[in-house]
Amino acid sequence: LAEAGDQSLQQSLAVYSSNRSQAFAKLNQWTFALADGEAAKRASPKWFRAYIRVGHAYLGQNHTEVAYKTFLFASTLESGYQEAIQACGRVLWQLPQLASPVATRRMRRFAEDAHRPRGFCRIFAISDVHIDHGDSVVNWANGISATEFKNDILLVAGDLGDTFNAVKIGLSTFKKKFRRVFYVPGNHDMWIRPNTADSTKFKFKDSIDKLLAMLDMCDNIGAEMMPAEVMTDVYVVPLLSWWAASFVGGPGYVPDDGLRYDAFCKWPMGDEVAHKWFLQWNNRFLERIQEQQRERGRKGEAVTFSHFLPVSELPCGGAPSLASGCLELEGQIHSVGATLHIWGHTHISMRSVVRGVTYQQHSLMGAEYGHAAQAKFLKVYDGSLVKEPRSHNVY
């Protein structure tokens, strides 16, 4: 009768299904737990506990991304905030372990080009495109040669756009021009601005929610946010990152300036801890690359890239120093023997060598968010890593 729509029995059916879902979960019978959780949702679509049951069932199957988003939705329902947010906190630090089926599928791309010989393609880089800063930027991107880079790779070092749709437009445009596009988000990319589709249509509840959506979007258009061996012994290593106050004040430093940087971001672990989450994410791949290097007895060539500054010797320019860098990135760069690192954020196109690594920025935007009508890419690999990377015409 409840399934036929008898309203007086709907909630009773939801409670029954929810309780049985919990029982199956205790027996590690996750398929049955999920089925009963979904039955509870159908019977009572606005009852938070039904979504809690579904989230736990997904988590039991290692579907951490789906579990996290399910718990987030439950937090928006009546009386569900506290229990659901606690569940989010438990799954949050499982996400960067990359043990879910979808993460495993993405990781398979690591070796898809490993058989290709060195010199098979070229690698280019750019940062701080800010594609939503006027039609001139879109026109520049659309004007990139449709044939020059068809066999090549592009590294995009963050701040592609302020919204999900802007990032999607930028990556989709670049993917039409390049064979492979690797990307790390910058601070602008992680914003959830009010009165934009991020808030009104997609309704991202925090910046991890948006990051997960961007990973799905990359899957759909063929862009990548995870490292790969793009030719034999040639590694492209995106380092996801966030700024840390220790970049200025050292370990344990807590700023007392009373300011909040990147206020449009919503980090469930807190602004001061977000960088540790990304470092943990990176470690999963760095360990894989290091193991492969040890097995082969050689480092090969690696180019790493991040949005934020990895060493304090690099100038912040007009960007606030407290929200510009993460010193722990340097150790990750050295761990795979990278001799070239691309970074962004400061809109200062320059090169500097620090402790054996060449750090280079090639920002589309200048300090005042202006750009040349025929701005160029930075060529970082052409037969081998370019010792002094040079700009390359996009037309």
C-alpha cells in the first residue's frame, strides 16, 4: 500500500527500509544496504536519514565521491545538518586516498602513452588565463591554431576561470587544440561566487564538491588532473595545491591580520588545513612514480606544475604573500627528480633556478589582467626538457 502511494504509510516504509539498510550495512552487505537506502528515499524524499543510509552504502563500496556528495545533500535537509556533516568529515580524508572505482579508472590513464618514444610530442604551458575576463580572452583561445598542436600536450597551471562553466569553456577550447590537456585548479577556479551558476544552478555546497564536479567534467571532455607518463620516462605531474600561512611565517604560523583570503572558497576542513588535503592527494601518485623510477633504475624526465608558489624565493608581486604559496610542494617536486616546475597565481612571467630546479611562470594575464592579443605559449619540452623554456606562437 505504501509503495502504491498511501501517504499514511510512506514514512513507516521509509523507516523500515532505513533500519534494514543499516542492518545490511552492519553485515557489510552493501548492495542490499544501498537498495534499502534508495527505497527509503523513494518513500520519503525529504527525510535526511534516508540519504545518510545511501551515503554509508556507497562508502562501503568505496564510492567515496558519491558518498561525500550524498552526505552533503543530506546536510541541507531538515534536522540533518549535524549528522550529515559529521559523516562528511569522516569521508573527507578518504577522498585523497584515490581508492574509489572512479579514481582507479582515472589512474589507468597514467600509462596510456608510456610506450611512446621520447620526442613523440611537445609540451607547452600557460597559467592564469582567466577566460571569463572579457571577450578578448575567448577570442584569443578560439584563435589558437587548430593544427599546430594536434599531437602536443598543454599544462594549464590554474586560474582558468571564476566559475565552473568558465573552467569548462577554457578546458574544452584547449582540448580541441591539443591532444592532451593537464590542469590544476587555482584559487579563482575553486571559488563559489554568489549569483552565479555555481550557487544557483549547480549549488556547490563547498569547494570539495566543486572540485569533484570539475574532475567529472574533465572526464567528459578528455582533460586530466592526474599525473601521467606521457612518453617513455617522461612524466607530467600536476600538483594540486592550496596556500598555507607557513609560506610566510614558518611551521605553525597563524596570521593575526584579521583578514580572510579567498572568501568565496568553502573548505570543509578549514582554510588553514586545506593545503594538507591536497598534499595527501599528490602523495598517492608521487609514490607510484618513485616506485617506477626505482624499478627502472633511472629518474627519467619530469615536469611538475602547480598554481601556488612552492618556494619562498619566488616573488609574490601584487598577490598577498599569506595566500600565495605552500612550501611543502618543494619536497614533492624533488621527490620525483623534477628539474622544471611551472607555477602561476602571481601574473609574473619569469624564470628562476632554486636548489637545482628551474621555476618558470608563463601567465596569460598581466598584473592588471591585461593580455597581448597574440599571447604565446611556453614550450617546455621538445625532444627533451627545454633548459631555458621559450615562448611559442599560438597561431
